[in-house]
Amino acid sequence: MKNEQYSAGYNEELIRLFKNRSVYNNAKFFIPYLKNGDTILDCGSGPGTITVGLAKTNPQSHVFGIDISLEQIETARKYAEDQNVTNVIFQKGNVKNLPFEDNYFDSVFAHALLQHLANPIHVLSEIHRVLKPGGVVGIRDDDQGSLILSPYTEKMERLFRLFRDYKNYCGGDAYVGRKQKYLLREAGFSDIIATASCEYDSTFEQTNKRAIIADKLLSHMNNDFLKLGWTTKEEILELSKTVKEWGKNQDAFDVIVWCEAVGYKKC
């Protein structure tokens, strides 16, 4: 296994996808657990759309967003400014060593974070540390073993199997979603509740966009695939052609399950 790294990279199409994330689409399950006036932390806040949404829906709260990428922090700050949201602070930091005191936050949120971590229990333990007694954590990750593709072909399955294997190679876990209850319990949380929701692409615009992103990911990862001996240049070209054709197919459709869980720090 390589040292832990963000397997997807930061290509423009992927960042545009992240910017479409919102508190209502991606943190809806967690909203009922928040109280206006809470001190809230968003771990791995990215471009800040969810974080700013948390601040908007809880205008009396103090909301913090933390991300390892300074570029993402700067993007998030600009977004908050454009939205005229002032009760949110973004800062660069590592979730493995959160730069906050013990018992500081009422609630902590993490979207699509654990799947990229070699030791998610350590990060959840850090989250546990900075939560106040009685505080709540909410986590959401897709489980890539749940992916449904139509039309299904062996080549499409081969492409997404490479993506899953590469995430694991980079220190992450493509199947972390199904493990959320276990991970929270091991990190010290109690009263854990697990739920799930689906995301899908069905219109031509959606499937074509998904295909473009998949092709960009393939381009980002292909040198490592070749070095590892996982594939050949010829197969990469064929997989690129396959996913582009799939995106334009009038019958194209995909579904993936997003696993969600909340847990409490004991009083």
C-alpha cells in the first residue's frame, strides 16, 4: 500500500461536482440533530458549499470548516463571502490532528471523508476528543460495492473495479460505508443510528457528466495503473472509449448507496 493520499485528485470536473453539494442534498440526515446556536465543525469541507449551508440553516451557530487543501480553503472562503455568510470560519488543517481543544464542539460532520483514510478510527477518535460530552457526530460515505450500472458491460465493471482497487491502494477504503457503525463504536461513540440514501444519474446531462468525470479519473490514475502492472495502454484507451460511449447511451443509468450514521459522545 502506498502512503495515504487523495486518490481522486482535484480535476476541474470533480471540483465542479463537489460545488454542487449542498446541506439539503448531502447532509439532510444530520440536520435534525443540530441546534441553532451549536458550535459546528465540518471535517474535509472542500469548496465549502455544505459548510456554508450548515451556517445558513443555523444562523446563530459558529461553524468551522477544515480541509487539508489550502486551495479548497480559499475557494470556500470566497464562496462564504459571495453568499454573505459571516458565521463560518475556514482554516487549513489535518483531520488526523484537529487544531481544537478538547470538548469544543456541539456537533461534527464529515462527508465523503472516511473513505480516503487509512485509519478512520483514529480520525473519529479525534472527532470524539473535540466533541463536548453529549455532542453528536454525523458521517456520510458512499459504498462503492453498491454501484449499479446500466447498460452493464464487463468493461464498465473493469473500469470501476480499477477505481475501487486504486482507492484501497492509496490507503482508503472503497467499502467503508458499510462499516460506519463499527467504526463509530470503536472510536467511543454510543447510541449509533445508521441510515442510507441513494444518488443516481438518469438524464443524458447527468450520465454524460458522470462519464466525463470517470474519464478524467482514469486519466489521473493511468500512470500509476501502468506502473503497478494493473493494465496496459491499449486497455486504458479502450476503457476511456467505453465510458464515454456509456455516458451518451440513451439507456444509461447508475445508482450508488450513500451510508449515513450518527453517534453521541457519552455525557
